[in-house]
Amino acid sequence: MVGSDRHAQAAFAAGADGVIAQGTEAGGHTGKVSTFALVPQVVDVAAGRPVVAAGGIGDGRGLVAALALGAQGAVMGTRFLASRESTAHDNFKAKIVASRAEDTVITRAYTGKTARHLRNRYIELWEGREEEILGAPLQRILVEPMAAAARTAGAMDYASSASGQVVGLIKDVPGAAEILERVVREAEELLDQGLWRRLSTAGHPGIGSNR
Ligand SMILES: Cc1cc2nc3c(=O)[nH]c(=O)nc-3n(C[C@H](O)[C@H](O)[C@H](O)COP(=O)(O)O)c2cc1C
């Protein structure tokens, strides 16, 4: 899992066969570069080795965009949190469905490392006091008993709830198979009929008109 072209160089130098390029939009531990900027840079570093895109992908449009950027596939995390099979508490799933992209924040408050979570009371208590947060792994050792108990209880004011900006796209809690079927169907429709026509009718007659 890499968050910059530099990480990718290090991973390949260490013998990795392929990498996941995860943009800052992603849920969980994350870096500073957006998926859209990151993936092609990592693809260039990979020089033919497999790259899978992650961060902000929640439907067929995201999958097609990832492929267009040079990735071989996509990882979806947050989308599957809000699935029937996910073991996340129902309150967590409901909060994902109700949240907008801006309701996620990057914080060190749970683990000592930067991670994107749904904003809650606990994260707000640390705002303005970031220098008091311990480094990894100490912050997590300190906080995890509270965070885990809150997750189990569905106490979203204190539960760690790693989620990406794609929450703004998530409106339901279907089965995991249905999520995959939708993503593939949307991607196929876009690739089969949508994209060339959109290019040729974007006010530039002629572009794509031979397709
Ligand atoms: C609740 C949660 C836990 C995660 N835990 C890990 C982890 O332990 N290791 C890891 O490499 N990535 C972890 N991730 C990141 C995912 O593997 C994936 O890259 C990310 O969710 C993709 O971005 P998205 O959330 O926008 O779909 C986690 C993500 C979430 C939402």
C-alpha cells in the first residue's frame, strides 16, 4: 500500500511484485496525495508491474476512472463497510449513509498516525491539542480499549470509525454481491457506450467522431 511515488519506489526496490496506490480520500491510515494525482504517478514508477487504485472508489465510475489512470483494478474499503455482510455496528453503517464527504477528517487521535475517520465527539476533543497526541503505537495502546468498546456498543461519539470521503456517495446498505454487480454493470455500461459519445458531444465536434 503506497501513498506517494516515493513509497512506490521503495516498495519495488524492496522486491514488491505490485502495489496498491491509495489516495488521501481513503478511509483508514492515509497520506496527502489524492487518488487522481497519485495513481498515474505510481503507474509510471511501476513500469509495467501491477498497480491497483484505492481511495474514493465506490461505483462503476470510480472503477473506470481507476482503469483510465492506468490501474489494473480497484480496492474499495468504505463501500463494503456499509454492506449487509460487514461486521460494523448498524449505527456505524447508518452514520456512513447519513454522512457527506466533509464529515470525514484526518486525525492522529486513535492510533498516533494520520487516519481518515468520521468526525465525532472524541476527535473534536483532541482538536487544538494535537501536540499532546502520542506517537504510534502508544496512542493506540492508550485508546484502543475505549475505542473497541465503543465500536462494539455502536457508541459513535467515541468509536473509531475509519471511513473515506466516498461516504458522500453511499446511500444504502446492500449485500456485498450486489455492490460488486452494480460496480461491474456501471463500468461495463460506461465502457460499452458512454465514454466516446461523451467526448464527441462535449462541444468539440470531431473529437471521437470516428468511434
Ligand atoms: C475500517 C477500515 C479499516 C482499514 N484497515 C486497513 C488495514 O488494516 N490495513 C490496510 O492496509 N488498509 C486498511 N484500510 C484501507 C483499505 O484497505 C482501503 O485501501 C481503503 O479503504 C480504500 O479507500 P476507500 O475507503 O475510499 O474505499 C482500512 C479501511 C477502512 C475503511
